Amino acid sequence: MKILLCLWQLPQVLLAGIVIVFLKMRRVPVKKEYYKGIPVYWYTMDTGWGVSLGEFILLANRYNETTVKHEYGHTRQSLMLGPLYLLVIGIPSAVFNNLWDRLFHKKWTSADRSRWYYNRLPEKQADRLGGVVR
């Protein structure tokens, strides 16, 4: 079963492996924990980001349990979408979070930016699937 799941989520699993190796090569401290059976890699860096890739969650240590639940929701999306996850969820999330938001919402408060981001379809669904109430 694990082999089939790994094949179903292969693009995400490969990308997660690359990110984990990159963090270790840069000697970034990484602590591994589990949330509902999913490995959560907490890393220490000045700038932080969070991502769910297949059965892996990678988070900066500045995040909290709400973020873990949200990212867990993304792992559930990955289970449903398999190889389409990066195209349907991952890339749009990264584009809107990093590019669109930073280009067009510079004057917004962080609360307004957060509200806008988490009300978008893939993020709202991840919250629901992860049990997050905002």
C-alpha cells in the first residue's frame, strides 16, 4: 500500500526529498515529529515557509498548530489529487502566496492579507480538511 501511495504522490515525494536534502546540505537544524502519522519536519531559518509535499510537511519553527493542521489538509488534498496536486494546488498556492500577494497587496495589513489568502479555494479546502477554524 505504501508503495502505491508513493507512486501516486511521486512528484511531491521527490520534491520533498530534494528540499530535505537541501536543508541538510545547508546544515539547517531540522527536527522531525509526527502529526496524525504524517512526518513534520521543523526547520530553523530566519525566513520561514511551509509546504506539504505528499506525506511530508515542512515548516519553519515559527509556525503553530493551526499551520500544522492547515498543511495536514494539504496532505489530504494530495491523497485525492495524486500527480495533479502540484499543478492544481501547489503551484497556484505558491504563486498567489508569494508573487500575487507581494505585488498587489503591499499596503494591506497582515490580517487582511491572511484573510484574503485563506479564503481562496485550495486554502479554504485545506483548512476544512485539516480541521482549522479561522
